[in-house]
Amino acid sequence: MEEKKCEDSMSLKEEKKSEDDQFHELYVKLPKKRLKSRLFAQYRGFWFEEQVLRGILAFRQHFEAQDSDIVVATMPKAGTTWLKALTFAIANRHKFPISESPLLSKNPHQLVLFLELNLYEKGKIPDPNSLNVAGGQRRIFGTHLAYQCLPDTVLDTSDCRILYLCRNPLDVFTSYVHFFYQNGAFPDLAEKSWEENFDAFCEGTNQYGPFWDHIKGYKEASLKNPNKVLFLHYEELKKDTKSCVKKMAEFLGCPFSPQEEDERVVEGIIKLCSLENLKNLECNKHGEIGMYNVKFSSLFRKGEVGDWANFLTPSMAERLESLMKEKFGESGFNLNIDP
């Protein structure tokens, strides 16, 4: 028995060493760019730090999607926490009534873990049987990865559903910088001026950037296969949350029944997942998560549409709006980001 354990341990070590060798072989060939003390590598057209890229490659190589899986995808600071909370509450409402929802005692990011940042963090390989961390009716995962970087098991060989939330890049950038300021894991980025961070964002060299290719990948996929990818707008979600929540439920194959509508279940989920409610829950006032030790409290700032106008100069806004017109003007779809 001891010999068998020793052999298994040796096999795992050899497998890990082989994967490390493969990673380094790939990594040395990738284009690099340094931003302050952070080195980013370009993989499949997008920029990542080395430790994030390790998780991405492990996720791509080892994850096996199931037909019932749900993947919620966003650019960082595009409404991720809200989307995770709503998706979890919608998909698990029959198992967890609102009054007993795990969202009342756990942060949404603890219930819907990121694939590349949590489950496969820095290249680790989780036990497939432990992936349903919240014990819900369906496995729900989060990712900041672009559609172009997702593995075939998510895109082609399973019927899992993908929900994508797009937000006005002006507000995304504004939230992004405030996020740096509130988390000690990003001191070098917090030390940079708004202008320096803005230049990197417009050049597309921020983590998971460029934002235009990120958005276009999911938008085009939603047009080609609307049963696979649901493309949502943050601004629309804010303006008419009820209609969007019902659309999400229908897309996930669990529409609200007439009885649920009569019992105002939709409104209950909206209230449960609102920024105001989540922000004031004790479980979201303290604690951290992930390789960057992100503070839960930093995930609930304002969530307002158009808040960028309080921080960006007119010239910065004009530059980004021109960039959006340049990148999306010929794509055949409207970003629909106006408040």
C-alpha cells in the first residue's frame, strides 16, 4: 500500500514537472510587455501575468465541461459580482429559497469560483468531484477569459451555457482604478497616475485586455449561437433588471413559472442580489479571496452608470470614445452602452 502511494506521488510530481516544462517552453516564446513591476505576456491575442497564464493553461488542459454547466464571463470590473450573484440565485432558487440563500452568508465569489484564478490557480489541478463548491443544483463557474481563449470542452463539446456581461469601457476603467486603490496587492498600479493606467487600457495591455476584442468575441458568438451565449448589457441590466433576470432564467432553461411571478420571486432575487443588500451583509464587509487577496469590501463601490464622468477628463473620455468607434464601428453591432 505504501509503495502504491509512493508511486502515485512520484507520478504526480513527474506530471507536474512535465507541465512546468511545457509552460516554460511556451512562455519564453510569447511577446512580453512590462508595466511598472508587472510583466505581461500575450497569449492568443490577450495580455496576462505569468501566474494568471499558468491557471489559464491548466484550465484549458484539464477542465471537462458538463452539459448542465453555467459559465459567467466578464471583463474585470464589468459587473462580475452582480452577475455571479444573480446567476447563482436564479439557477438554485428551488434548492435555496431566498431566506436560506448561501448569498446571505458567503460572498458571491466564494459560491461561483473563477476557473483560472481560483480552481486552477497558478496551474494547480483540482479534483473534478469537488468543482461544485456551493453544492447547488448546477455547477456555476466564473471567468474573465475572452471567448477566444476558452477551451473546446466549453465551446464545442458540451452544451454548457455562457452568460456574458458587457459594460461601458469608460465605467470599467474607472472601476478598475478604484479597485487598485482599495487592494494592497496592486501597489505599483495604484501608484501610477490615472493617465498612465489609462494609456495601458487604451493600448489594450491591461490584464485580460484588449477590451474591444474581449467584447467582440462574445458578441459575435452570441449572434452565431444565441442558445449557447447570452450577451447582456450592464446598462440594460440596471435599467430593467426584472426583464433581464427573466431573460437569464429562460436562457438557462429554468424560466419563472406563473406561480413564481405571482409570489414575486423575481423581485425577491433582485433585492437579494442588489449592491445595496450585498454591500451591507456582514459576510461582505470582511475577508479576502484569490491569489491577489482581493478584499470583499472592494467589490461593492457604486455600480452606477456614467460614474466615469466624475473622474475622467473630457480629453480622456473623447479618446476612449473615439477608440470604441474605431474598434466597433465596422463590427455590425451596437455596443448600446449609453445610460
